[in-house]
Amino acid sequence: MSSGTVTWTCANGETVTAEVEHGMTLMEAAVRNDVPGIIAECGGAASCATCHVIMDDERADKVPPRSDIEDDMLDFAESERQPNSRLSCQLVMSRDLNGVRLIVPQGCR
């Protein structure tokens, strides 16, 4: 299966970069790679907002728009939502996302 690179950056500047298989959610990849601040309490059901990330501008248009549920849940995220805020459980790794950089605004040590 194909894969691509994802880099998560915490508010404190710490970074985690990993190879992520196409078809895996970026929340699953963050949990597998122990990314600080990605809690994923609901396991990917878009019902907790503990996987909130901010996408880089150049890849934000490469993913489907937020669903109504995701949009509503972002209002409950620990950190204030931004124009490119997403729940990483709703982002699926693909060729278009290779090299994506995500900011993890909440809970970073």
C-alpha cells in the first residue's frame, strides 16, 4: 500500500513526522505515533474534538469540506478554531496530502 509523510507540530515547537499509509485517518496515525495533544477519546467518531488540528494552507483545499457534525464539534475543541481547523479523525491520508503539516494547538507539553 502507498504511504506519505505527515508532520505534526505542537504549540511548543515539538514536531513528530511519520510515514502514514494511504487510507488511514490522520488521527489514527497521530495516536500510533504518540503525537502529544491528540487524545482521540471517541476513537474517530467525530464526537469529542480531542483530535483538533490546523491544516497548512497549501493542503487545506485537498480534503473534502467539513461535515455539519465536524463543524459543530470544532466549537467544542479545547483550542479556538481557525479557518483551517479540522478534526484529524475526518482526514484520510492520500497522495494529495503527502507532506502535509498539521498544527496541534491543544495539550502539547
